[in-house]
Amino acid sequence: MNATAAPLLLTRRRIWIIFSALLAGMFLSSLDQTIVSTAMPTIVGQLGGVDHQVWITTAYLLATTIVMPIYGKLGDIIGRRRLFLVAIALFTLASVGCAFAGDFWTFVVFRAIQGLGGGGLMILSQAIIADVVPADERGKYMGPLGAVFGISAVLGPLLGGYFVDHLTWHWAFYINIPVGIAAFAVGLFALRLPAKRATRRIDVLGVVLLSAATTCLIFFTDFGADADHGWTSPTTLAWGAGLVLAASAFVLAESRAEDPIIPLSLFRNRLFVLTTGIGFVLGLGMFAAIGFMPTFLQMASGTSAAQSGLLMIPMMAGMMGSSIVSGILVSRSGRYKAYPIAGIAIVILSLLAMTTLAATTPIWLICAFLAVFGIGLGLVMQIIVLVAQNAVPADTIGTATSTNNYFREVGASLGTAVFGALFTTRLTERLLEVFSGAGADAADAQASASSIDPQTLANLPEPVREGIVGAYADALAPVFWYVIPFMAVGLVLALFIREIPLKSESGLVARGEAIGGEEAERLAAELEGRGTPATVEEPSEPAGPSAQAAPR
């Protein structure tokens, strides 16, 4: 801040006002994901993209992954408030595009644009919390965050199922418009944070090269796992060569950049490397395991869209409960190593159980598997972000948060692409066998396999319907076996985590951009006593480099 700007007073009231804006943005993003997952089989069926449905998830994750480091670094440089509002606006406008998409690939494009906003909501929320809440108190804020995901986990499937069963799937995106406008309004009026001005050159080359490397990586795995191309096709090899070149150029550029988007010095921090590695394998396993579960529940178990969404609630409830409990315990004790170890072990056990899934598996047992899976995830996901943030200096909190999440999303993209392709390839083969066996010629079988959805399934003859149900069950269950070895690597990494004391200053206070704790409460009381608003407005932009040297 400049010398004339009033200090930002991080009173308890202000922290919760800021936190309310973050909750609104995260509710928008999490509600969208639960609605879309429920409506996915209907969307791909009606848009004619069953055999390409992996692209809907891959496009969103790819866009999210690319922009994460950008949001994180820019937040450290210029402040996070305006970026957060941009992310909400982008997400909401892309929802309009999804709702009016007339074909499958147009829908995929708008889902990618949604990801550009979703990546910002995810990263900036975590970084802003670290800015205003000390690490030793941050665990207790996991409760309200967990509540937001819990509410969206219940409301999303209900709304998504209702829209699919009684209206149209387009309403899964129409609903984002009023929610997005409300979230933007809350952020506009409630989210008050210091604004800054960049004093060093922004690493544009690093942004371009990282984006290119990420894109090449995802397309390399997509084309490699695709039955029409394979790992030895010229297209796949070209994407692989592009990945090697872009990644090499990125590392070289970052070693020379004045202010790199991902400082290579982060990777000399052992705790950061361990938590980032855990995030990578966790993302790979989590999205591979749950990305197609609603589809399995609808098609293999014969449930409706609404019911399949509700059947995901045990997983979200388990995740929410274990996240809240672990967050409170970490804040009280300051100890955190045991939670990632226990969480990953529980995830592995649940994946072993899910390898037994079949069309005849009772619904209650599937729910139990998902609940245990959620408990394991809840013990790991937020804890490793907290540990990564606590392990780095205050002026790199946003960069560290985004880099940690970036590698988790790279894992998620790889998991969705590779394991999703395995699922889709096996599914397409089985569906072709089913329709060919029912007397359809090759062209009709291909068309039927590409356009099957829950509504169509219900109207097919019993033998064909049973064959399709078996195809979905046989396609998904083996995928879990491929995920388990990666989760075992995460467990080994968790064993090497070393506990260090949780910091007692928030990021803004440590950087000299705000006053917190008892002093903030005292100054706020004095301002109110003089008739001055205790909640000061957003500080003005600093005049120059001196803003970076505020007293601590």
C-alpha cells in the first residue's frame, strides 16, 4: 500500500464478510459441477456425442488447468479482487453459451470457456483465504466451505435430475445465470482487498509456453488412448514431441525470467514438492474414479437422472464430514501429517471395493463405497493445500497455491483422458456388439451406440437393454484397478511429510498490507468510537515500487 492509504483492518467481521464473497463464488462453481454430472448422459445422447463424451470433461479441466498458474501469479502481483470478479463473469457468460449450444462440439467449446472462469474461482478462493486467515486458524474455515459443497451436492443432483426428467438439460445452465449474477454482486460489494500494481515484467513467455505444454500433454494422452489413433500414430507422436519441446522451453524460460509464473525455487522446497506430488496422484485417481460414476449409476443400475445424482450424496457427505473434522483438529493441535496418510489409505481401500462393481451390485453398497471414498478424499484435499501454503513465504502464497492445484488438475486431466478413454473405448466396443447382436448393421449399430441415453434405454427391448446395462458395468469397474497403483505412490509421498509449525500471521499481515488480530479489533473500535466506518474501503493502488516494501 502507499503511504496515504488507510490500512486494511482484518477484524473478525471483515474476514467473514470477505469469506461470504468467496462462498458465493465457490457455490456457483460447485453447483454447476453436480448438475452437469447428473445431466451428462442426456446431454451427450441428445447432442450425438456418446463416443466423445470424455471431451466435455477434458475441455473443462484443460482450460481450468491452463489458467490456474496465471490467476495465482497475477493475484500475487496485482491483487485478487478484480480477478475474482472476472472469473465469476466469465463462468456465468459461458454458462449462457452452454445452454444455447446446438451441437456437441459447440457445447464442448463453451465448457472450456467455463473452465477459464472456474479455474479462477478455485485458485483465488484458496489464496484469498490464506491472505486473510492465519494458517493456524485456517482449518476451522473448512467447515463453511464443506457446507457449501455439501449443499451443492444435495441441491445440484436434485435440480439436475428434475431438469432432465421434467424440463430439458439446458436448464442445468440457465440456473447459473441468476446464481452467477448474485455471486458477482456479493463479490462486488463484500470483497474488499488491497489492490496493487505490477512492478516487474509479467512473464508472458512463461504463460504461453506453459499453456502450450499443458495442451500438448492433454492431447497427447487423448489421442494416444483413442482407438482411432493409438500411441504410435503420427498425430499422437506430434503432440508428444510438442510436449517435450514446450516443457523444455518453459523450464529454460523460467530459469531466466525476471518474475517467473512458476518459480523453479519452489521445487527446492521439500514440503511443497511432496504435497504437490500428492495432489497430482490424488487428482488423477479422484477424477478417474468419480467422473463417470453418475453415468454408471444411470445406465448400469437403471436409476433416473435425479436418483443417480442423489446417490452421489454419500460421497460428498463423507468428504464434507471428514474435511470439517480434520480442519478443526488441525487448528486445535497444529498437527497434520496423519490426515493425508489415513485419507489416501482409505481411498485405496474404497477403490479396491469399487473394482467389484457390476450391474447386480446393490444400490446401498455402491453408496457405502462412495461414502468411504469421500471420507478419504476429505482427509487429504484441503490439508495438502494448507501445508503447501504454510511452507512458502507470504509473498508467494498465490503462486504456491496455484502451482499445487495446477499439478492436481494435470493429474485430473490425465486421469480423465486416459482412464476415460479406456472406459469409453471398452464401452463403445461392447455397445457395438450388443446392437450388432440385435440385428443392426454396422452403420446403424454405430449410430445407436453414439446416441444412447437413459430415456432411449428405457424404451428398448429387454434383451437389448440388459446387454447395454452389462456393457456399462463391464466398462467401468476395471478402470479402478489402474488407479490404485498411482494412489499407492501418493501414500508413500505422504509418509515423508515433515511437520513444521503453522504460521500465526495471515498473508496480508505478513506482507505488511493489513493489520490483524487484537490490534485490528482495537483500531476498528477506535474508528467506530470516532464515528468513522470500521470497515475501511479497498486501499488505492500503490504509486510505485515502494508499495512492495511496506513495513511488517
